[in-house]
Amino acid sequence: MERIPVGLVGVTGYTGMELARILAHHPSFELVTATSRAEAGKKLVDIYPFLQGMDMGSIEISQPDPDQIAKACSLVFLAVPHGAAMDMAAELIARDVKVVDLSADFRLRDAAVYAQWYGLEHRHVALIQEAVYGLPELYADAIARARLIANPGCYPTSVILGLLPLLRHDLIETDSIVADSKSGATGAGRKAATGTLFCEVSDSFRAYNLGKHRHTPEIEQELSRIAGSSLTVSFNPHLLPINRGILTTLYTRTTGETPTAESIHELYTDAYAEHEFVRVLPLGRLPETRWVRGTMYCDIGLVCDTRTNRVIVVSAIDNLCRGASGQAVACANLMSDFPLSEGLAMAPLMP
Amino acid sequence: MERIPVGLVGVTGYTGMELARILAHHPSFELVTATSRAEAGKKLVDIYPFLQGMDMGSIEISQPDPDQIAKACSLVFLAVPHGAAMDMAAELIARDVKVVDLSADFRLRDAAVYAQWYGLEHRHVALIQEAVYGLPELYADAIARARLIANPGCYPTSVILGLLPLLRHDLIETDSIVADSKSGATGAGRKAATGTLFCEVSDSFRAYNLGKHRHTPEIEQELSRIAGSSLTVSFNPHLLPINRGILTTLYTRTTGETPTAESIHELYTDAYAEHEFVRVLPLGRLPETRWVRGTMYCDIGLVCDTRTNRVIVVSAIDNLCRGASGQAVACANLMSDFPLSEGLAMAPLMP
Amino acid sequence: MERIPVGLVGVTGYTGMELARILAHHPSFELVTATSRAEAGKKLVDIYPFLQGMDMGSIEISQPDPDQIAKACSLVFLAVPHGAAMDMAAELIARDVKVVDLSADFRLRDAAVYAQWYGLEHRHVALIQEAVYGLPELYADAIARARLIANPGCYPTSVILGLLPLLRHDLIETDSIVADSKSGATGAGRKAATGTLFCEVSDSFRAYNLGKHRHTPEIEQELSRIAGSSLTVSFNPHLLPINRGILTTLYTRTTGETPTAESIHELYTDAYAEHEFVRVLPLGRLPETRWVRGTMYCDIGLVCDTRTNRVIVVSAIDNLCRGASGQAVACANLMSDFPLSEGLAMAPLMP
Amino acid sequence: MERIPVGLVGVTGYTGMELARILAHHPSFELVTATSRAEAGKKLVDIYPFLQGMDMGSIEISQPDPDQIAKACSLVFLAVPHGAAMDMAAELIARDVKVVDLSADFRLRDAAVYAQWYGLEHRHVALIQEAVYGLPELYADAIARARLIANPGCYPTSVILGLLPLLRHDLIETDSIVADSKSGATGAGRKAATGTLFCEVSDSFRAYNLGKHRHTPEIEQELSRIAGSSLTVSFNPHLLPINRGILTTLYTRTTGETPTAESIHELYTDAYAEHEFVRVLPLGRLPETRWVRGTMYCDIGLVCDTRTNRVIVVSAIDNLCRGASGQAVACANLMSDFPLSEGLAMAPLMP
């Protein structure tokens, strides 16, 4: 069977690199176009030396020209920063190319909220309405029918999947939620910057953007939908000295009596019974980022603390794979009528 | 001036090693005795190769004999596990030797609580009453007069110093506190164990003992004293792939209106004005574990999140120095009428 | 098509874990038996939590009984220490089961050399003669016909592949070779030991076993065969604070004039033209362990230093995959008439 | 006693930061001036947050004006890049300020060699002749009398100290030397660059600049002096995923019979008997970078490999302290008639 020709707009970051890794052995997509303003003219292997000896490495990076891309590709992954993505998305949609946008440009349904948190006026408000939030556990059907996917942020993926069953069943005080997230350094991007040099991150740990990270409104939008009413979350990110992985510890207070651990565990296993990429761990086991390294898995651990009347949920994902490029490919799979896991059935790289 | 002869009981762990590092250049203490059941007969340099070429390295490790120790030392640091420490402390106190116990054996004032959390009957209940909790910011005067110090746990040090001003001024709901702590791997000790091998910890991150870590009752005991009423804390530790450092993110809800960041900052700078080892960072700056590496500093960052009505406090310490051996030496300084910072004035090792 | 049922003897180490990772998605092998004296009775997922939710995780670990194994499996991977492997290999061969032995027990063709370096008398000398050294670039045909594979050591794989073309063409002084190898900590095994704790390895670097590592005779045996005469190598390993990867820097002196870099590069690209898993990098590019992470690739970089009359070769492999379990599966592929790369076509996990 | 007022020209790099760390508690020098074109106007604590709460933090960074500096300081440390340092050195020397230059500008005695390796014409050739190479083990007396110190490079320090006794006693073939050096990432500087981002360095390892690193002529110059004849070294650096530390493995071939390990060990202990900062480890022990972390120590381990007729020397230093700023302070100590170790008597930070 012919593979579907796909494009990658923006090769210089870690999400572009991760897309290349996944697509290198995807049975049904073929990367045919890769673009970058800064790196045009080079071969892909010059940017991604790990592709040495693979066919994909010989692709010549081109300038991002919507006409050229549309001629070559049926579907395109946008791995460029927010602000830059929205125009390219509009250009490609206008040329009947399906788009999976890994930036934040189409995640927030309210353009005013976008403007407030990202400091930019949105230039394609109509497309916001059309875009589908690409979390398969919530929107698989809509994703399958979509032309434009707003691929979820890494932190929101870990928070939303962690809280979904509790909120759906109205078990927690909606003004009590604290999300303490810890992310690997790929989340900070691949731009040259002193703050993310090896010697600034290694053997250290820090919090940043407490209470004001841009993923906050995205988290609140999706959790409010699930809960059926508007809620506010205290979302607080930290930077881990690891390459990949997000672990989020979610603190909630139960509305009534603290449920038993067993009942909460059953709630979660039921909620995710049909979702192969969410793994609810047995009681007594807590997730570790390495157990999901390089994969689509979201691992969830559960603790009921009767002393403090809290349900504590720990979720772990690979921020680059599940939190970005793998999820983008999963959406592309659904949009192309492939199984969700096409090309994504990988065992975690341990250790 | 003659230096005061001191002893170290228990050389095989990281706290023993850190005591050796600090004492190696302490101007007023001289390590004269080091004991270990397992390593007796070796020289200290064989266990601590970084002492190569220093006088201290030539000390011969002996069996822990209270009579011998008492003959040689005026003050002894106990760096042995809880359960083992209490008997040695009693033996040494009985021989008029001052004791700084780095274990948990004398931290909990209620022997029943000790029995419940540590699974052991306490064999020296009378000594519990005499022991002083060795946090200089709380108990400097009592420490100076004490014969027996219960050196604080690493996590409790970071939590108590982080919350002290808020609780003293009654600004937060006492049933709302969540402490999300992240510790470097020295906190897990130096015992051979698969779970703390390099390849099990490196490039990964995990939570453990959520809601049931043994430092919980110690935290609650001291915070309750400060608050003037019994309170419960949701304390939740995590394991960082770094050697040294604890960063604790403290989530609180204010009782009334959320105070301004400026007022909270002033509260903290006032509270710690006379305490050289607590550094309240300017608003807008958050602590990093590397900024306190190898030192006694506790760095504190403050965020007032009006969206969620929370004051978020971030505290960072070096778990081995401030959280264990450095704090022990600080107590010994006070017990010997030296300045608190004697031999402890070190700049953080950066990076 | 039915998959071939295979067994894994020895689940507790990193090579067993890596076999599980690779076999989890191998299209033609099915892991049906896993054994361990220490862990018998548990499920595989209890030992390898990253298998959560995968079929393989539900395999119950059994005691290593040759009859049971032979009944269930056509081919078995031995991931037990040297000394223990040889007997199990003999038992399984006697029962017509093919064996890929990841230990050193059948690598040295001379039982006296084995006894000298491993301190053990070999108990199955006849089998040594039958065993094939499982380096596909050297012995693909013999591997395909073999019943018993001596899977190469990790260091030897990196050294042999790095020097093969130079020695085959008689270009270097055979008494001049220095191999300075640096290995990730998985190479040290998964046994609980103080020396490989996170805090003993992290943020540090050290040499060990200089001139006397047990991989030395294996390296010399294979290089001597290639060179056609007996040679001696100064092989010197170091421990890197990384999980996976070996990078070996090979120092050689040319017999005549130093060849041009271009001619050496051509020599290498020719030598490995038919070997998909060896990637000779373009001149000017040097390998990095991350570019081969999780894969079978051996990357080779070349430098001709006319100042010192040396050809310097740098080779990089993943010690667990190419240096152990992946290579074992590659051998099993050849023994089963599958393509060499069956189930092994994976892109490196970057970063 | 009044402390001597000193200046720091160039605060943005790791060597500047390390100078601040050391000077923060130096009993006899007082940092009074810190300059930077890029950061002028800020306080030192804004650049070095670890100085929070220390007097030094309140120094305002100024533009580098030689007149101002000369008015305030008796001695100045230059922590600016090569090329920039030479003019400032000349300006300060002309104003009777002593200078310790941490750049490479005055290390090579032959301006032509400087031009060849650094691609720059030297603008102050006369000063080259006056400059003293700041390795105390070689040039303590000259350092004490010098106005201008060329502070040694990090790699050269590790190589020269490792080979000194062997070369002085004519024991090795001078055309046989291979230096395989591995450095922590602070050696790559603090400039924002993609190649030294955390995610590019972490969990990986690579060689770079094989045979052509700029420290090569510096190494050859000093080793040739020691040997009494011109020699060539194959010097080959690698990048370690650690913050601090260089470990160099030195491969030599003995001219005659391989000496006994004991005789080599005696040679080294004799050579360094009077040099407190060089620690020759007992036979059987090899250095680790962590054992010298944060200190002036150079640890040396020795192996005599009779199989290959080689003496292998392993040396370890902290590249920032011994390899740069600590050594600079040691030179300043000698220039000021202080003991070599003034303010530098620190125990290694372990772990």
C-alpha cells in the first residue's frame, strides 16, 4: 500500500525531531517534506544526525511555501511556535491539506483568553471554532472528522487525564485542585539560551512561572468542560534535570467522605478500560517517568489519604511523545482512518 | 586555642561523610574518633577517599564503644539509623558527653507517635523530654543549653522554615496545607539497594510514600506548636535525579483576602532578619537547589496567587548540609558557645 | 503466521529487561517463558513495570527448569552471569533448543584463557568449539547455522567494529593499539551495590580495571583473527554517568605514511557497505552515544592526525541493545531465517 | 588586617562565577570591582543569585574602565575570552596593577604559534615574555615575582601534572604519548548555544576536536620544557555530562623495561612530596572527578601494564577550580606573599 505523504513544518525544535523519530518507522505515513526558514538547503540528517543511513535523512529541507507543501502532502504537522503556526495552518487548510498544529494557536476556544495569556491577537478566529482539541481519550470521533487539530500541550495532557474520572463523577471540590507538575528539559525547547544550558539545569531543580504558566487556561478550559462548570486550577510547573518526561502530582479534596482507594481505582480502570494508552497502575504502585519513556502511555497512580481527606493522583507521560509529537501522530492516524496506535506501539526505553 | 575533640558514630552513610567534609576545615572542632561496626579497622580515608592527604583521613575507624568514645570526645555526632541511635545516646549522655543525634529517635515528643510511625517502642522516654529539636531558627537558646539534640529531618527543615511566618501570623487555613517535596538521592541513604542504583534514578522522576512518609508527624508537631493548635499536613515526597538538595513547594490558602505579595515578603524578611542562614529571595525570584549546594542556606521564594487565593512558598535547602550534618554542626557550635556559623560560612558550589 | 516461542532465562538484570523491551513488539518471536531463581512466582510486570498493560507482563516467572523450558521454547536467551550460563546452555542444547548466551561463557575459544581471566574451569569445553561468536558483521553465515551463540561483549563489539577495516588491510602497527572505552552504568549490572548507587556515579567520572578488564582477551582473540596474527591491545574502560551507551576512542599508528582521511573513509564505507547497522559518519562528524540510543547501530567516526601519525577511530553503540540484547535478537533472527533487522528497525530515541 | 582589594573583569562566565565563590570567603582578598560590558549596571547578586545575602552580592557591575579598575584594585583577574584579555592586561600592567589572566593570551611563548592556533595576531608580544605560566608546581618562585600570570588551561593542568615525573626522569618514549581527556560541560563556557543545552549533553557522551584542540600547543610547550626536547602529544578531548571535572587518561610507553608499579609510585610521591595540592593515590586506587570537586586537588592514579609495556596515568582535577579560578587565586596568593593555599583549603564536596 502507498503510504500517505506528510509534511513537517519546523524542523529545528525537539517536537520536530520527535516527529522524525516516530515517522521514520511509521508503516502508513511517509515524510516527504520538511521545512525551516533557518535550515533550508541542508539535508535532514544534518539537523538530525541520528537519521544517518535512513532514507528520511536525505530529505532536503525547504523554505515553508504553502503551495509547495500542499502539492506534496496530504497532511502536515506544524512544529513552529505559537503565533507563527496560525497563518500557516490557515494557508494549508485553504489548500485542502489536513493540519495537526502542535503549537497553542488553536487550543483555546476563546480568542480573548488567547490574547490575554499569549499576548497576541488571534488572526484566524473562525478556524478556532473548527479546530478539534487533539486528546484522543476525549475527542476521538471529532478528531477523526477534523481538518485542523489543536494538539494538546504537554502539561495539560498530564493534568486532564489525571483528573478526568474524578471530575466526571463529581467527587472533588472544584476549587481545591492543585497541580504540581515537573517536566524534563525538552519542554523548554531547543533554542540556545543560558537558562537551559546543561550546567544550569543539571544537578539542580527549580520551580518557575508558579500560578501563571500559559498552559493554565488550557487546563481550566478542558477540566471545566468535563466538570460541567467553570473551575480554577492552581497549576505550578517545575524543571527537572532529565530529558523527557512529565510527572504531575494532583491534589484534590473530596466533596463527601473520602472514598476507598479500591473504589477510586475501579473508577479509573473503568474510565480508561477502552483507552489503550492510559495505564492505571495497581494500588500501591506509583508512576515513574522512565516507565513511559518514548511512548504514548499515560501512567496513573492513585492514593486516598484519609488523614487529610484527599485523593492524590500522580500521572506520568513522555512530554515529547505523548505530550506532543506522538499525540500528533495519533491524531493523524485517526484523521486517516488508521488505528490510533498505528506506528506508535513501542515499548518504553528502560532504563 | 585547643580545638574541642568530637566523635562521629556511624561513618558509612552520607551524613557521616558530610560531617567529615565539614569538620575537615572546622576551626574549633577536631574529629578524633570515628566508629563503625562494619568498617572498624580501616582508616577513614579508605571509606572517604576524598580525604586523601588530609590529617583526618588517617583516623582509624573503631568499634563503637561508649567508654572509649567518652574518654576521647566532649561531643559526639550520631549518624546511625533510628532505633540504633537511642541507646548510644543514652550511654554517652550517662558519661557526660554531649550528643547531637542525626536520627529520628528524639524528634517526636510523644513516644506513642514514635511507636506508631517508626514501628518501635522507645527505650529512653525520659531522654525524649530532655532532647531539644535542633532547628536554630526556633530553638537557639535551648540548643545552647542542651546535652542532647534531636537534629531535624531534612524534609521537615524545608517545610517548617517555609511556613513559619505564615503560621505565626495566623494567615492561612491550617487544614489546607500541601507540601510537595522533591529530594536528591542522598536522602535515600548509602545502603546498597537496587532502587537507588544510578540506572534506576537517573533520567527519571517519581513520587513515593505519598501521605505516609515518617517525616509527617515531625512536621505536624513543629507546625502545630508554631500555630498554637493541632494541624494536619499533606506531605508528599518525590525523588530527584540529583545528589543533593530539597525543594519544597508549599500550597496554602489564606484565611482572609489574599495578602499582597509585598506584605508577605515583608513578613518573611522581618521574621528572618536575624537569621543569617535563611535567605528570603526578592519577589520574582524562585529558589533553585544549586544556589544552596553545600551550604546551610534555606532559600525562600514567595508567590501570591490571587486567582486561586493561595500563597505559594518555595523553599530550598541542601538536604545533607542544612538538612542533616551542617545543621548538626550548627547545633554543636551553639552548644559550645561558638557562633552559629563557625566553620559553616561557605559559598554555594555553583554550578 | 505463528510466532516462534522463545524463552528468557534470567530476568533480573538489564539485559533481560532489554530483551523484554525488544521482544514486546517483535513480529516473529513470542516470549513464552521467563525464569529466575530469585523472582519465581511473580509476574513479569512486577519486575518490569514498564510492561504494564502489555500481554507479556502477565507471564509468570518460573524456576529455571530445562525440561519445562525445552517443552515450551524453540530458542532461549540466557541472561544469567558467566559461570551459571554454561550448564544451562548444555542442558538446553541437549534438548534440541537453540541458545543465545549473553554471558561470556562461550566467547573465548581457549578454555585455558577463560580459566585465566574468569577464574573458573570451563565445564563444557566441547561446546566452546561449537559456539559461534555472534557478531553478524563477521560471522553471519555461521550464526545462521549455529545451535549455540556466544553473544559478544559490549566493549568488544565497539572495539572490533571500530578496527576491523584497518586491521583487515594491514594499515596499522598491531602493537600500538590503545582502546579508551567509556560505558554507561547499565554495563555495571543491576545488582545492588554501593559503588553503582546514583550518588556514587552521578556528576562524576572514573576509570576502572585499566589493562585488566575481562573483555581484553575477547577483543584480542577476534582482532588477532582479523589481523591474521596474534596481537595485544591496551584496553581501558571508564564509567560514564549515563544509562546507556559505549563510546570507544581507538588510537592506532599507521605502518607507513598516514593515509588521507578520504582514503580511510572510503575503506570504512566499503567495508560496511552491506552492513546496515554500521554507520560510517561523514568526515568531520564524530559519533555521540545518544545518536544510537536504543538501537543496533554502531556509529563510526574517523580522524587522521598527520601531526602524530595516527588514525583515531571513534565508535559508539548502545551497550544494552547492540552490545547485548539487540545483538542477541539479531543472532536469533539469523538462526530463524528472518532478516537480520527483524523487530530491530528502531530509530534512536533522541534526546 | 586590611584585605587586598582585587577586581574581576568579566563576570558572565563560569570562571568569573567560580572566582566569586572562592573570593566570597577568602580571608585576604576583597573583591571590590566587577566589570562586564553586557551586565553593567546590575548588581553581582543578579548575575550570581547564590550570593544572595552576602556582602559581595551588592557590588554594582561596571563597564571595564582600566583607570577606574586601577584606582580601586591592586590585582585583577581577567575572566574574558582570549583576544579580549591581552589589551586589558596591557592597560592594567601599565597602571601598575598585577594581572592574573585566565585566558590563553599569554600562555604560548611563541606569538607565531599563538597566531597559528588561535587565528589572531598577538598585539602585546613583549608582555608574552614577561608573563609567567601559572602552574605553581612548576613555577612557584617566578609566579611570586610576576606582574602578569598566564593562568594555565584546564586540560593542560591535568596533562602536565600527570606526566611531569615520567618526563623529568626520561622514562617514556616522547613520541608515544596519548592524552584522552574527558571534561565536564562548564569547560564549554556559559554562552547560550544549542550544542551545550541540557538536552544535548545529558545522558550522552562525545569526542570533539580530536587532534586539534587549542590546548595542544600549550601542553606540548610545557611538556617539551620538562623533557628537555621538543615532543608531540596526541591530545583528544571529550565532553562529559557532568558540571565540573576533568579526568585525563594518559597512555605512555616506557623506553626500557616497564618499571614496577612500586617504583613509579615512589617517583610520583617524591616528585609531589612538597606539593600539597597534588595527591598521588595509593596503588590500586584510581581517581574520580567527584573526589576533587570544588577544590585545588589534582589526584593521580598509576597503573603499570606489563602486558602492553605501558605506564598509564590517570589524573583528575576540578576544571573550574584547579583548572581555572582556584589556580588563579593560588597564583594571586603567591604574588601577594600569602601561603599558596590561603582561602583554598576546602574539602571536596562529596557527593
